[in-house]
Amino acid sequence: MAQAALDFSRIGVVGAGAWGTALANVAARAGRSVTLYARNEEQAADMEARRENVRGLPGIPLEPGVRVTARRVDLAACDALLLVVPAQALRAVLAELGPSIAPGTPLVSCAKGIERGTGAFMSEVITTTLPHGRAAVLSGPSFAHDVAAGLPTAVTLAAADVGLAQTLADALGGPTFRLYHSTDVRGVEIGGAAKNVLAIAAGIVAGRRLGASAGAALTARGFAELLRF
């Protein structure tokens, strides 16, 4: 890729929901110029005018470095794309955006899950749908509102190329958003998908008021099962 792309100064975020908006703010705080892509023109215009995602993240203003658009062509100039769409929609979104994505562009899946029907992980969906892209994965224990508000958060960014993983992590990280880079793409994907089962169980424990001891036991035994998986 051209030298200008190596510092990832221009970041595209595909998906203007709560998590996409939060990551757009993160990238802007890291000093990047951010293009936040929304499929709905009305939503894009409303967010750009209000400088806020009223539906997804009410009360959290968009950073000045974030520009909201519904034009696919605006993604062509981005040095890397964060794909913040549901796991089951990723393949269709990539097929739609393909002509607007330059060869060699890093494509970072920010969805936790496995594709129904094929059993494919998100990195596999990326490489089979857009083989000219460079697949990466971002995952970790995080909540959109906390991240958007600048509360301390740590996640993992994995890519087969350690240089790509480290450079992306450095480009997106900041004082309150720590990215640990890794080459264990499959491990990060499995952890991100499997831990959702544990999260649901933790919600049941809290909802039924089973107490801190039950919550601690669930966490300990749940992680033991994740390791065996």
C-alpha cells in the first residue's frame, strides 16, 4: 500500500449503531480522520446535523473528527475499515461495499459471532468475500456507552500479520482505550463468540439475585470451560 496509508490516518467505520459510533469516537480521539458510514441516508443526515447518535448513544456527542455519510464511495479513500455490523449481515455488507474498497485495505471485523449455515468465522467471511482485503478482528469485554464516554476499556486486535495488528492497535489506541495486538485470530474469534454464552448466564444470575458467590462461581467455571473449548 502507499506510504500515506501506513499510518492509518483515515479510518472508515461501517455501521452507525451504538458500537460503530463509539468506535468512530475512539478513532477520532486517537487523532484519525473518521468516516462513519450509515446505510440509511436519513440517519446519516440526522447524525451529521445533530452531531449525536440520538437512537444509539443519546447524550454522547460525536467527536469533531467524525464525518457521517451514506455514500459508499466515501469509504474508498480510507486507509482501514472497521466493520461494525451484525455477524449474520457481514457477508452481504461486504458484497455491497466491495467495489468501493481499495485492494489491500485492512478490514477489521468488530462483530462477535459465527455465521449461521456455514459455520464460518468473521475473518473467513472477509477473506472469502473480499480476498483482496486484509482481514483482522477486534474483540473484547466492552460496552458501547462506556467506550463512547471515554471510560477505561481494554480489547484485543488480532491479524495474521503481526505488523498490521500492532500498527492498527497503535493507530486506534488512546489513554482510555487500550488495544492489545495478537496474531491469534481464531482464538480471539472463538473467545468473543463463546463468552457471549457466559455473559447470558451472568445476566441470569444477576436477574434472579443469586448473589455474588454464584456470580463468582459462574465466572470461574465458565472460563475453565472456555479454555477447554
